[in-house]
Amino acid sequence: MLNRGFALVSAGLWWYLCKPSNQAERKPPIVSHLPRLHRVLNVIAKYRLDEFVLGQPGARGLGLILLPYRLAWMFSSHGAAHRNARLRMAMEELGPIYIKFGQLLSTRRDFLDTELADELQSLQDNVPPFASPSIHELIQSSLGVSADTIFSELDSQPFASASVAQVHKATLKTGEEVVIKVTRPGIEESSECRSQAIKMDRRSD
């Protein structure tokens, strides 16, 4: 029977390796999945998440696949933390859908160990903000004008951050104080990716 760690890693791979949403730009399946596969394997190696599958069928094969990725992180301190913390950090790095997945898992204390559920619980209200692109760059690309032409003051650091968006304080040229909510980069593509996975799962029922 699969252990909980193996189930977590397997579910993560399923979320990540879904079909591209743009029909016109669809590539052969193997080609379209390679960038996502490369990224998730790199994160697994970076945070040594293969520890969750030790003793499970296929664990040795996964170790061989991860070997070149491990070499890149050989002298990194990312693997020094407890494995529950490493899983949480990996979800944060992989983006909003993984963060949502971790938030959901944290509520399943009937399924997870208490310590792991407590670690994932921090994803509910302690999500690190994204630093790039900056709020000024996002305003420029979205509105086509510099933030300085709209706001007299704009905090570059968000005062609140969640899995899907973060919020910045600002003051308009008129003196009115406002807040700006910006979505995390790539959230539209990630959400569409999740939608594709759900549709595929329903067709398999």
C-alpha cells in the first residue's frame, strides 16, 4: 500500500504534468510536458522529497532520474530542514496551485500525520510574496503607463499575500488611499492546467 508521502508526490506530479491549454499551440505530448517535468524534478531534488518514497516500488528508479539534479544542489542548504518543512517550501516554490493543494491537505488530519498537517497549515496564512515582476512592472505592462503617473505613493512590499494574489497599499494623485490587488504570475495558466486535469479525471470515471 502506498504511503502518504508517495501519494503526495504522485498527486503533485499529476497536477503539474497536464496538457497545455492553447489548442493552436499544442505540441506533441512528450515535448509539451518536458519543461514541467524538468521543473518538478528539479524541485524534488532540491528539497530531497524523494525521502517520502523510500522503500516504495520505483524509488530506486526515481533516485537515478534525480541524480543529475541532485548534483546541482549538492552544496545547497535546502535539504537541511525537516522533510515536512521541505515539502511545504517546495509547494511554495512550485506556485499557487501547489499552495492551494497544500492548504487542502492541511485540513485532512484524518489522512496526514499531525506534524505534517501543522506544517502545511502555515500555507493558509504565511504564503511568501512574489518579488518578480515588481508591482511597478506589473502596472506598466497591464495599464501601459508608469505607476508614477497614477500614484503619489506606492508600497513596493505587499502588506498581505495569499496563494493567488497579494495586496499593496497606494495613494492616488488625488490623495485618496487605495489598495492594489495583483495576481501571482502564471496563475491563469496554472488554473487552466488544473481545470484540464479535473476534466481528464472526470472522463476517466
